[in-house]
Amino acid sequence: MSRRTLRALFEIRLRWSDKVIQEEPRPYGGGLWVPDTPRNRDRLDKAVAFGNTLYGDQTHWIEKRQA
């Protein structure tokens, strides 16, 4: 039986507005791209909710691109 590697067709990342004060050096306005899997989507959904709680509504969102 052969093992097949499944590849995500899309990638997602956490984005934030320039109104968010950054205490540590980070990529400006966006995080690292990760495969759009249910686990990664759930983690980023939680990060968006937390970021919007801290900094205000619609300051954080998920960006999606084709891999």
C-alpha cells in the first residue's frame, strides 16, 4: 500500500490592520502562510476573534490564496 501526500489547494494567514500596535517585530500586516486545513482554520478563527477583542472589530481577518 502506497502513502499519498495530500496537498492543500489553498493557504491562509492571519492579517491585521495598520492600526494594531505591534510590541514585537513582525511582518507588517500579515502572518505566515499555512495550508488551509480544518485545524489551521480553527486556530486562525480563534486568533481573529482574540485580536478583534483586543484591538477592535475588523482589525484582524483571515486572508486566503491559491497554493
